[in-house]
Amino acid sequence: MRHPAIEPLLILQDRELMRRNLAQQLAGIPGDVALVQAKIDAEKSAIETAKTKGKALESKKKLLETGIGLAEEKLGKYRTQQSLVKKNEEYQALGHEIETMEGEIGGLEEQELEVMYEIDSAKEKAAAAEAELKTNIVGHEAKLATLAERKASLATELALAEGEVGHAREPLGERYLRVFDRIAERQFPVCVAISGGNCSGCHLKVFGENDSVVRKGEELATCDQCGRIIWLESA
Ligand SMILES: [Zn+2]
């Protein structure tokens, strides 16, 4: 005969399994939220990086402009000096300086032009990257909203499941509940069937003495090896 506590214990175990599954899913939500949040942060920092490149080019352009300004100032001075000198030698020496300065300015202006092209292309790239990243962020934020909904519905389901566990505990006496809770702390499932003479929790043989306790059904039998409550489907 099957021990009378087996049936309600199996029901309690079933409800407890449901409760545990829900609690586990709920416990996983903050981790999922953190992962999505990390993706959003990464997208935002990628936008910043794209913008930083453009800013660096702008600074480079400003430096070149300053360089050109200074060179032009010098050039102006040389020209003034040249118009004032009397000696041919000095005139030619200044003419040489003027040529060098003009060459320098030409070089700087070329560089400035290149930087301006780079700025345009960096701006285009940054705008395209930003548009893509913003779309990604919208997707991530939708995921966060879904997770928040899931969290709320899991919390509701968990509260219901806890109620079910409470109901399932009602028909069981203090003594059996204590046994159940003690085993459940360490291992789950708590009640396992004997299958082919073995405990289906630890898969080890159930010995004769214990086997007859299970068959008689007068006492609640536990597996010698793993300590789970054992029962026989045919009993
Ligand atoms: Zn066992």
C-alpha cells in the first residue's frame, strides 16, 4: 500500500517545482536587463567616439589656420621690408624669404583642404553611425520594456504559485512538511519513485529492508543513499 502522505507530497512537490521555476526566471531578469543596458551604453559610447574624431579634425584645422595666419603676417612683413631696402643683395635675400614663405603657406593650405575633406567625410560617417546606433538603441529599449513586462507578469505568476504551494501544504501534517522541507533544502525533487529496484533520484539500489517499508506503506521511507522520500508506483 502506498503511504497516505505520498499523494499530497507529490502534489506539493509539483507546486513547489512550478514555484521554483518562476522564482528562477524572475531572478534571471536583472541579469538580462544589465546585459541590454550594457549594449545601450556601448552604442552611446560608439556615438561619442564617432563625434570625437570629427572634433579632433576641427582642432587640427584650427591649428593649420593659425599657422597660415602667422605665415601670412611674416610674408607681409618681408614684403614691407623688401619695399624699403636699397641694396640689391638685401632685396634678393628678402625675395628668397618671401618665396619660402609663399611655399610654406601653399603647403599649409593644401593640408587645410585635406583636413576639410576629412571633416566632411567624418561628419557623414558619424551621422550614418549615429543613425544606425540610435536605431539599435530603440531596439534595446524595446527589449528593456519587454523585460519589465515579463518581470511584472512573472511576479504575479510567482505570487499565485506561492499561494498554490500554501494550499498544497495544508493537507500535510507538520511532521511530513518538516521532512519535505529538510530534503528540499538540499535536493529536488524530494519524492522519487523506485524504478527497477533503484531510487530514481540517485539511481542506486533500494535495499530489501527499505523496500519492504515502502511496500507496507506504514511509514514514510527514504533512500539510504540520497535521503529522498521513495515510493512505488505499483504500491
Ligand atoms: Zn536515492
